[in-house]
Amino acid sequence: MTAGTSPDRPPRAPLTRDRVLQAAVALADADGLPALTMRRLGEAVGVEAMSLYTHVANKSDLLDGMIDTVFAEIDLPPSDSRDWRTSMRLRAISARRALARHRWAIGLMESRTTPGPATLRHHDAVLACLRTAGFSIELAAHAYSALDSYIYGFALQERGLPFDSPDETARLAQSMLAQFPADQYPYLAEMATHHVLRPGYDYADEFTFGLDLVLDGLERAVSGQR
């Protein structure tokens, strides 16, 4: 047994950039980005804050790495796929789920001026899928912008909603119905009663409906281009 090693405690894993980034993401997930400090991050990985600077240059570099970590979680379209619509649909669903897990990242995914390898790989794979499917350069740019605007916009709206589960959605809808007269707001009452309070309703399903509308439009656009 070496000096300073407890017989009952396994040796601590060496500190790496990936371990620092994973810990930072976990802290931001739990308490939000404003709560993430180098001191708290150091405590989370068991080192003094100054030791972190061996692995991240500064707070901006830390944030770059955290965003890259989130991008790494999003499914990439297959490199040999010719079915661009299915690939873009699966990628969009995966992106929304990643943003639901890391709500602090919404609004930051395209903000970094020094993107990491996972970020660059992600963007290149999406463009490769569209270009291989026959999208012109201009149409690929339009498609990427339309898809990401929808994905990030939905994620931002979802983050602001006062419920997180179908049960909470139903309870909130019932509470709201009790606060206003249905005869004065008949269409709002109808929506709550016959849609939101329907068994099995999940707000996340609204995402795929809107996504398919965007994909329908892109399909018409690429067909017209040809």
C-alpha cells in the first residue's frame, strides 16, 4: 500500500478533460448554468478549482466543451443513408430529447465560436445527408435552418411550460378549467377537455406533428428543385 492510500478506498480515477466536462454538465443539469462555478466544479471532481485549468483553459472553454458533449449525444444520420427524411426525423427527435435532458443548453447550441469535434461532426453529417439526397447547397442551408429553428424553438417553449409529465399536464388543465367560465372561452375549454385531458395525451407528441409538417415542406421543395 502506497503512502496516503486508504485500504478501504479505491484510488481516485485520474482527472481528465472528459471527466471535468461530464461533471460540469451534471451540475448544470441539476442547478442551472448560473450555479456552475469553478469552485463547485472542483468540489464535484475532488480537486481545487485551480487544478481544473489543466484541462480547461477558462470558463468559455468549459462551456465550449459542455456544448460539444451535448452534441455528442444527438444521433447522427447514417453516412450511407439515402432516406434523408427518416434520417432528419430521427436526428430531430434525438436533438429534442438531448435538449430536454440539458435544458441549460437551449439557446447555446449554435452560439460557440470555437466548436468542438462532436459539434463539427454533427453539422457535417447533417449537411452530407441532405447534399447526398440531392439538396442543392442553398436548399440544404434552408433545410438546416428550418429544422433547427423548429427544434430549438420547440425546446425553448417546452422548457417554459409549467408541467413536466402527462399527469402534471392533466392536473394543470383541470385547474385552469376551474378558473374560467367555459361559456366565455368555449374553444379554450374545448381544447383542454377534448385534447389535453384525453387519456394518453403527451405534449411531446406535438413535436413530431410539427416536425412532419416541416419535412413535408422540404420534401416538396427538393422535388420541385429536381
